[in-house]
Amino acid sequence: MKTFVSLLLALLVLLFVVRAAQQERQHLQSIHYEQIDAAEDLSQNLALEHLWLEEYQATGAPSLLEKFRTHRDRANALLAEMTKLSHNASDQDMDSHTSLEALLKDIQQRVRQWQGMAKARLSDDAHAQVENGEGATDEAFDALFEDMLQLNEQIELNVRRQLQAHLDHLAERSFWMFAIAALLVLLSITYASLAFRRRMQGLRRENELLGRLGQSEKEFRDLFELSPVGLWLEDFSHVKVHALELQASGISDLRAYSAEHPGMIRACAGQVGILDMNQAALRMHGADTKDHLLAGLEQTFTEESFGVFREEVLALMDGQTEMTHQACVRRLDGTPLNVIVSLKVMPGHEETLDRILVALSDISQQIRAEADLKDSERRLLMAQAVARLGNWELDMLSGRLHWSAQVFRLFEIDQTRFAASYDAFLERVHPDDRSAIEQAYSRHLEEDVPYDIEHRLLFDDGRIKYVHEMCMTERDADGKPLRSLGTVQDVTERVLADQARVTQMQKMEHVQRLESLGVLAGGIAHDFNNLLTAIMGHAALARQQTGPMDGTIESLRAIENASSKAADLCKQMLAYSGKGKFVVQPINLSELVQEMARLLQVSISKDVSLRHELAGNLPAVEADVAQMQQVIMNLVINASEAIDGNAGMVVIATGVMQVDAEYLHTVYVEEENLDPGAYVYLEVTDNGCGMDARTRKHLFEPFFTTKFTGRGLGMSAIIGIVRGHKGAIKVYSEPGKGTTFKVLFPIVEKDAVSVLAPAAQQGVQRARGTVLVVDDEDSIRVVACIMLENAGYKTMQAADGIDAVALVRMHAEEIDCVLLDMTMPRMGGEECFTEMRRIKSGIKVLLSSGYNQQTATQRFTGKGLAGFVQKPYTPEILLDALQRVLAARVVSGD
């Protein structure tokens, strides 16, 4: 467009120049022609004026005088016009004007002179003047007239020459003007061509840009419509007008006003114009169409979203053009929708606020994910607290070490006062474990082997925690360590539980081994006791029948002594099996130790001092006195032997102590059968050689001994006795520091009986009555019958329970007492006892067994059993037991 305008302007300039030249030419021609015409008119007017003057003088007609005057005025006017034209022409050519001006002045002078002469001729005294020589003569008048006409002709000729000169000058000027104009036109055309080319390029560029703009607009529209973010184009101009009106009314603080008048924000919300929205906005709010969403738009607002809208309005009024908020709105179905609202005033609309782009990003899943993450973190923290598990991170580049809160709690370090550091970590590690930890972590970094270690933490108060650490290390492409991530878990309970479980398993294995051996020992002792019963009985009978001077009596005594020692060995075996309790009664351990003081003193080395630290008013424990004496004796003798002939001291102490479950985990025997609480303890301490871990481990195993001549049944018998009394043993011992045995027994709420040795009984008196001896061992039946018959009793024999029941049925009134074995074929002692009591309810039964009294009689409790005699027995023991049974009142039982 500019090219055409430039070309048109150039043409107009050319036309203007040509037209100006033509107009100037015409103007000058007009001026000069007017000058010529004026000169001609002047000549004619002067001629007429001369004519009318002559005629008037001749005729004196007044009309001629009037004509003369008219032509005189006309001549003056023509002279004035010629002068004016001369001035107009002088603007074009000053040189021509100078000559013409001189001629005009000359002719004006002549004309005035001639007119003066004419005026004089017309006056009344004109003739007189002529006659007197004062007026002009006709000849002078005419000559002046002729001169005037000649001057006028010169003027006309001068004007014509001037006109031609002007025309030539104009022609030359027009040529140059035309050339200049043509040059301007050429330049304009060149410029126009260049401009046209540029314009065409610009048009092509503009078309290209318009095409791109159209494509961009299409892409923008597609992006607007297809954007996954909900987009709204809104008009806030009415909101701004409303806010400005409020400010104009004197409300300076819109924030305070909007807080006091919530309706103002709701009113502003209704003034927002919705210009457009995209498909994502529809889907986000659950709308099918834009009209559908606009119709229910008010339902999407919540109280929280009104608060966000309030902040947007206030920010826009403060001049902000961009802002982002988080809000909770509602879908059309009423479900909540968490969004990020981003508001942007479009460029160029900052004053009017009539174009604002609002983007809504649905962050509901993010909010739920964040909530789930927080809940997960909370559960993780709780799980870490429950699992006592913490995590740490070490940045190799910066050296920064991070501990979780659980690590601080685990290490018992105040994180508000101390930062995480490797030094603080090492300070908590047990000194014996530090080297292993540093080596393990160094190998992990250098060789990329797993870092998995369990170590101890040592605290200022001496407490120890066990922790399990693991870590992995991130490395760069070259394998250089960048960052280590690890966990540390408090496994104290597990380690202690494992230790306790190992100890318990060892104990269970030990107990099972002891029980199995105990069953074997009990069975052997039972059978061996049966054999010893026959041996000891026949030896005693033979000795009774041998005279004092008979040489065989010593042999018989030797047989009895050997049998007695064998019986003692059986007792130890029964004690080891836990079936060695015979007479259980409440006793005072302090009183028992005092009663054994002399015996104990003579039983130990003379270089060993024995000291008693016995508690007074000690509660009673339920125990077999003989077995308790065996426990005390064995412990004191072992303590003395541990001093190994050197000077030393053995301390026997008794007392009461409170025992908890943790303490019971460290004792021998079945602590699961023991309840925490108060226990009476018997403690034997020596300052001897002590025991190492291996010795302590095998201490109570049968046949294990550190003595050259020992049988290894002493300590095993002790633990069997303790187990049989529902007690426990605690051992403290270190090599070179001595040993302490602490035996625990449960307290019973009974008064202790005296443990003083009973007075020796008088000789056995001759007895009467019939005794039924029931035993499956022939030798035992025979020797028992001989013992009884020698004492004056009548006897009957039965090999098993069936034969015994038959004899009782036949001789119920004759039989005064039954000596009944416990274990027999076909019918055992328990069933036989029941059948005999059914036949004769008052029958007296003395039970005999190789097992101890408690084991053997527990099945007869409350059934009327008259007494018990332990195998092997001598005639004196058997007869004493039988006399007590026969002397006792019959106790019936069902």
C-alpha cells in the first residue's frame, strides 16, 4: 500500500509541477495581456479624451464635456491598473519591471501634464491665458498628446518584450521543473518498485505469519480443549468495578470489609463472567456439556473455595497478575475435588481484568497419596518404634550423617542437643566390638561385600543393648561409593531370647537326658533293690543263725556291708532319677545345717574353715531330711575338695530371697515349673579353684567328674533331689575365683518339725499273727517269709495279685496283714489292693517297693494304705514297719 501511495504522490508532484508551470505561464500571460490591453485602452481613451475635448471646444456641448471627464477618469484608472500589473509582473522579473516602471512614470507625468493642459483649456479664461501666453497652445497640446501616445506605444512594446522574456524563462523553468519532477517520479517509481518488492515480501511473510498464526491459534485451541488441566477463561471486569465502587464509597480496607461482610465475596463470585472452558474442566466436574456445568456452577463452590476466591479478588485488586492456591471444590454430584488453582491475567488486560486464564489441576489423587504417604510414614514410624528399627544415611561426598528419630532413641541420645556423628556412634558401641564394625564397613566399601553385623551398645550405667545393622551403598559408574543407606535395629530381646532359648534347649536336652537316665537308673535301682533285698535278708538271717565264734560271721557282715553300700548307690540312683524322696515333711534348713555341723566339720579337710551364716526364723520347706542331708554333705565336701588341700574357707548360708522370672531363666532344672516369688535358699561358697564354662556345662551330668576316683553321681544326685523337691540350683563360678552353689526351695506355710535324730528303738519283741507276702520275685518272698517266721509270724505266699486275691478270699479272717509288692505281672499291686479291700475292707496292707515312698504310694493316697517299707530292707527294718502297721488303727478307704 505504501508503494502505491509513494508512486501516486510522485505522479501528483509531477502533475503539480506541470500544472504550476502552466498556471504561472497563464498568469504571466494574463498580466502582460492585461498590461497590453490597458496600454491599448489608454491610447484609445486618450484619443477619445482628445476628441471629446476638441468637439466640446468646438460645440460646447455639455455631454461632450461629461464624456471627456469620463475618459479622463478612465485614463487615470488605466494608469493605476498598469502600475498594479507592473508590480505583479515584477514578482516574476525585476529587471523588466525597472524599465517598465520608468516608462509608466514618464507617461503618468505626461498624462497629468496633458490633462492639466486640457483642464486649462476648458476653463473660462482659457482663451485669455492662451492670448496672454500663459496657457498651452494647441501645438504644444497636440505635441504632448503625440508624445504621450508614443510613450504608450513604447510601453506596449516593452510589455510584449517582457512577456516573451517571461515566456522563455517560464519555458526553461518548466523544463527543469519537469526534469526534476520526472527525476522525482523516476525515484518514486524506483522507490515504489523497491517498496512494492518489500511489500510483496512483507505480504508473503505476512501471509506466512498469518498461516502460522492460524495454525498456532488452531493448536492453541486444540491445546486449550485437549489439555488435561481444566482451563477457564473468565472476565473479572465487573468484579473490579464493584471493588472500585466500594473503595470510592470510602472502604479503604477490602480485606477487613470482606471478612466482616462475607456476602461481598459471594456477590463478586456471581459477577465473574465465564467466557469459555475446556473439556478437562467438564470431565473434572462431571459435566456433559458446558451449559450443564454453567447451570450447576454454584454447586461446585465450598466454604473453603469461597475463601480462596476472596484471596484471588484481593490479590487482583492489589495489582497481582499471577497467583496459585490450593482449594477444595465439589463436583456436580457433590463429591469433593481437591485442586490447585492457578490464575493468570492475560497480557494487555491488566487494567480491565476482562481476560483471565484460570487453570485447575486435579490433585485429589495426590492429596490421597500424600495422606496415604503420611499414614504410611506414621505407620512406618510406629512400626519402627515397635520393631525398634531406625535408619541412617551417610553422604560420602559431604560427610553428612543423618539419623532417624528412632536411631537417636535407640542410642539414647538427645537429638535436640547432639547431632548425628560417627564419633557419637562409636562412643555407644561396646569397645570390644568397635574394631569388628570398622573392619566390616571398610570391607563393604572396598570389596562391595554385604554389611550385615550384630554388635553391642554399652551405656554409661553399664547396660548393654544388642543391635543388628545392615546397609547398602550407592556407587557411581566407576564404582566409587557415593552414599550409604542403612538400618539399625534393637535386637536385645531377640538376642536374650535366643540366648535363653539356647540355654533352655540345653537345659531341656540336659533334663531329657537326665530323665532318660533317671528312668534307666530308677529301673535299675528298683530291680537291684529287689536283688539286694534277697541278699541282705539271707545274709542277716544267716548271721542270726551263726554263733559268735563262727568264722563265717565276718563274711556275713561283709556281705551285709557290701549290700548296704549297694543300697546306698541305689538310693543315689533313685535320687538322680528324682524318685528318691522317702519321708517328706516341713523342715527348717538352718536347723538341719546346725544339726549336721559336727558331721560336716569332720568330713572336710583340716585346712579348710567352715563358717555358718544361717538366717533365724527361716520359713519351712517341704523336704526329705535324709536327702537334704545328702545335698548339704555333697556340696560341702565338693567345696572342700575344690580348695585342693590349700588353706581356704567354705561358707554355708541360708535365707529368703525374692526371685523374678528373669532370675529363674538363669537357674538349672525346669524353671518353667517355678513361679516367681519368695524362696528359701541354701548357699555353699568356697574360695577354691573355680570352674570354667565347659565344667559348668557338664556339671550335673551323671558320671561326669573332675576327680580321679569319683563316680560322677554326687552332683547328678543333688540335681535329682532338687528337681524332686521342685527346687532349683544357681551356680556362680569362675576359674581362680571360687564357686557358689545356691539351692532354692519353695516356701510352705507349715510349721517345721524337729530334725533331731530319734532315740534308738529297743529290740524287736516276739510277734503274732498271719502275714500274706505277695511278690513276683521268689527270692524276696522266701527271705521275707523267713524274716517274719523267725519273728513269730505265720506267713502265706502269693506270686502275683491274682493269687493274693484268691488267698484273701479264702483266708480273709486269718490274714492280719499283707506285705504287697508294687510291680507284678497279671495283676499289679494297685489293682490287687483294691480287690483285697473289696473282700475285706479292714485289711492292713504294707506296701513294699524298690522305688521311693512318694512315688510308690501316690496312687494309694486316701485309699487306706497302712504303711510303706523301702527295698532293700533288713529284718529289723521290715519288722519295725510291720509292728507299726499292726499297732495302728485301721483306716478304711474307698
